Amino acid sequence: MDTTQWLVVGLGNPGPDYASNRHNVGQMVLAELADRMHASFRSHKTNSMVAEGRTGLEGPRLILAKPNSFMNLSGGPVAGLLKFFSLDPSRLIVVHDELDIPFDRIRLKFGGGHGGHNGLRDIVSAVGTGDFTRVRVGIGRPPGRQAAADFVLHDFGSTERSVLPSLLTDAADAVESIARDGLTAAQLRFHTASE
């Protein structure tokens, strides 16, 4: 097993109608990472779009994957990717939206439950463990009485869109830091910066 290789999965829904939704922020982060690595996404037999490259000249190898399935069915593609690349779930980083974190903040963690996030729920079920790393990208709670399910399926608002590029940069930096320096070092860097 290659201990310098990581599978990084960005959660979201497929197709142009969903591309700018809050729920797709994980896939937006992967687009940023692919740009940095000068890598292009290609169709993969695991029902995913995959791009591969290194973070820097001698940095860890990242396999970036965007499942072609809807969010609630992310588990099958993720389990297939781990099997195809012969990786243990401990080498998996899932990037996803998080209602319980304020917009423009990120939090990093290893393991735990799904917290009501249906994409994570399906991954835990398909992989058979929750023991993988999560980059939780804060989108905040919906205003007023708007249902969370509606909120996540709407595009970011105009004020949010002005800040979104820096949020995507921070989240991509966090993925690279986890792969290069380890989770604890990345947490110290990114959790302290947003306090």
C-alpha cells in the first residue's frame, strides 16, 4: 500500500443545475486542487470523475474524485475507488459542506458519525467504517425558517460569492496540509487561524 497516496473525494450532486449549490462546495474545492496540479478530470469506471497529481514536485500523490452519483449515493463510488486504488479508508479525505459550521470557516477531523449528512452516511455504510478524514467546509445555517434541505440546494448568495474563492483556497490548502504534514499539524494551522 502506497503511504504517500491519498484519495480525496469532493461531495456534491452531478450536472450543471447543481454545480454552484452550497451542497457542491466539496466538488468546488476539488476543482481548485486540480487547477493547482494542472490535472484534468476524466471518467473512471467507479462512476466517478478522477484527476491525479502531486502537491508540489515531491509532495504526496492525490487522487481527486467526484462521484457521478447523487450526494445520497456517494458510498458506492467511494468504496469502488478505495478498492481500485488499493487504499485503506485511513487514506481517504472527504471534503463536504457543513451546516453546523459558520460560512467561511473550515474544520478538520478524523472519524466520527455522519452528523445527519446523507453523503457521509452513505459512505460510512458502504465503506464499513467512519474512520477517515473529513474537511468540513462551513456553509452556515439557513436564515429564518428555510428548510436545510432547500438551503443546501441553492447557490451561494452574492455576499457569500465574494468570499467563496478564499474559502475554497483555504479548504484546498487544508487538504494539501493533511496529506503533507498530517492531520494534527493541519488542525493547528487551520483551526487557530479561524478562531
